Amino acid sequence: MTIDDVPNVEEAESPSPSISPRPDNIPATVSIGLPTGAVQVGVPARITLSVSRGTSWILRNNAWEPVPLVTFTEMDLEAAGHKFVDNSPSAGNGASFPVTFPHTGTPAVAGWGVTTTGQMVRASTKIVTVVAPFPPAFTWVAPADRARVDVSRGPAQVEVRLSTGTNQSYPFAVTIGHDGTSTSAQHTGTNYAKTITLSPAPLGPREISVTCTDPGGKATQERRTVIVDDGLQPAVAIDDFDPVITVPETPFTVTFTGTTAGAAAGVNGVRYRILPETTSVLADGTGPTGNEWSSWRAGIRFPSSGTYTFEITATDNQGASANVSASITLQV
């Protein structure tokens, strides 16, 4: 809105026919200046009102001479639920106000100037982005750390749920990462839920990350591990061997081989022991990709002649185990 405080300025002299027509007045304006970047909650921000007094014209020496159109006597600002007034002698040249915003959000800021005739010149409303002085805070509700995820029937749906507080810099971005992929969405508070899909493989520990990033770029990240479980036991078998052997001497080491369900079933180790010993020894993984347990080899050292029972145990990524035992007789 523009007000012409001096719509009929008296010319200093009468125009002669050779003088050009009187130029149009240039309106007076008021503009709002905001701080660079986001404003933080509870931290005073300097907001300015700048003025242009506009231009009128008077005829002097057969030429149109510019003069100020208005004179401002007061600057007013409305922000953060308060009205700020500057009617000091310097207000005619603009004003500056420290404003503290109590909450996050995008509040509007309005301002205007009052002229000597009591009329108002309004500034265009501005929007301030007010952010928290700290990164977003959230409570990870689900899934629990090391929660079991059942993939016995195929890919599993896992709901990631978060709870956030009220005094946050909403909206902020929530990014969920898993298995080398990520999804991102805007969150407006105060509860967030997103369903992700976990494939059946690999079994065992799988990491899920949650990153919350506010409009000012501050971020908080948490990570959790879920255990992907197919509900199956890690079956293990021993290849055929001669149950009675003649050896040249004792102690003597006999090499046994066998198979498991392998990486597809989450098998991550095979161990062996001679019963009734309680200490087991790690076998060698001889699968096609190297240290992989779809096949295994164990060199078991028997101390003397006699009949022994030994046990082979396979474990998987979920902590489940399966074992098989067999007997062998050594003769010297």
C-alpha cells in the first residue's frame, strides 16, 4: 500500500509552456529485512525495516526538482506474537528490532511505517524459518534392537516407528537405510511410521539406520540390528567314512568331511569335539567361495587306540545350532 503524503506540492514557480509535464510521483515503500539463514528458537534475531520516502516534484528554475514524498515518524513490526514500535527521531530512516521466537515453525513477520499525516505504508509480509538450536531428537519405538524378523514365507514387512517431541524444527526429513538402499520422507510430528521390506537373504544380522535432518541441516542418526530368521535349523551331515581303521601309531589324526545348508541357510560355522569333552574346535569351511560352510573339513586327533564318539555342530546367524555325532574305532 502506498500513501502520497503530499499529493499537491506547490510549485515554486508557474510552469512555462516549454517545461515538460510534471513527472509522476514515486511511491514511498517499507521493506522487511530478515537474517541470513534460519533463525534459532530462543536466540534474538535482528529484523530490520528499511524505508524509501518516495519522490514528489517541485518546479524550480524551469525544471522539475525531486523532493521526498513522505516523512516517516514511526516504524512498527509485528513478530513472534508481539508488536515492536520505534518512534525515535531516527525512525524516519528505518528501524531495527531484536526478536526472539519461542517456537519452531514458519511464522509471518509484518511491518509498516507511519507518516507525519498518520497514514501507513505497509511492507510485504515475510516468512521466517525458525529452527531448534539442536539436531532433531527422536525415540526409536520399533523394531527393537536385535528383534527377530521371520522370512520363512518370503520377504518380510518391517514397520519402523519413531516418536518425536513437540518443539522440533518441523518438517524435517526422515531417511531410513537398509541393505544398501534408503528411503526419505518429510515428517511433521509427532509420530512417524514407515514400512520397509527385508529380503529373505542374507539371514542373520541386518542393519537398519534412521537419520533425521532438520531444515537447518542438523542431523541425528541411530542404527539398529535385526536378526533375519528363516525358522529352519542349520542341518549338518558327515560324509561316509570307514568306522574301523588300522593306524600305524597313536596319537593319530583322521580327516572327516561333510556338508551343511550353507550360506543360504545362514550357516556361519562348524565345530567339532570328541565326547565327552566340552571344548570344541573350529573346522575348515571348504565351500565354493572359500571360507564358506556349505561344505567343511575337520582333522580330529585321537590320542590312542579305541572307540570314540565325536560330534559335529553347525551354527547359524540367528544363534540356532544343529549337531550330528558318529563313532570310529582306531586299531594299531
